[in-house]
Amino acid sequence: MKLQPATFVVVLSLAATLSAARAHAMQNPQLSVNDPIILSDTHGYNFEPYINAMTARVRTKWYSGMPDSARQGQKGRVVVIFTVVRAGTIQDVHIVSSSGTGSLDEAATAAVQAISPLPQLPADFSDNSIVVQFAFLYNQR
């Protein structure tokens, strides 16, 4: 089977892109907040814009308070659950799955607490609160 030149160029471009991405990842540890999950009943309400804004705020606070150990490559995963009440205040922040490292756990909970208060829950949402879960990944996929 003969490889066509256009296909070969695409493969080379993809390989170069992957190499650049790997080099970037080595310089910047993989720190991510997994997509949050709303654990309470949303009654079909579309919380996507609200959750996207919340996630952006959490990431900003989390990255700015990142422990040096995480910046140096320490791995861990922390799962935090909390409640957002109608007024936007965050309550009942607790870890449901610890990384086993206090500084990583503390950075995750501090990021959630630091974003309070959020904007009020949407007026046309019928409940007075939502329960949200975030997973914070330190140098993991």
C-alpha cells in the first residue's frame, strides 16, 4: 500500500504537536479539576453556565494556592463535596476521598471555601440548594 504525501504530512504534524504537548506538560505539572458533578436533583434545570463559572473560580483559587509539593510532581486525588445555598454561600465543605497528603487536601478545600459567596442560584430553579462534587487531580490524568 502506497502512503499518499498528504497523509504523511498530517502524521508528521500530529507527531510534532504531540511532542510539543509532552514538553509543555513536563514544564507544567498536570493539575486539573475534573468536571464537577451535581449530586442533588436538578429538576432538569440546565446548570451548565453556573457550574462553568464556578469551576473557573475554583481553578483560579486552587492554582494560586497550590502547594510546592504538587508543583514538584507529588501525585494525589482529592474529592470534595459541598452545598451551595440559594444565596450563593458555600456550606458543609468536606473531603470524601483524601489524597493522603494534608497539604494537597487543604489546597482543595481552601479553593472551594475561597469562592464563597457565588452568585445566587438561578431564580427559576425550584430548590434552595445544590450539592456539588469536585475531584482535584494533582499530576494525574
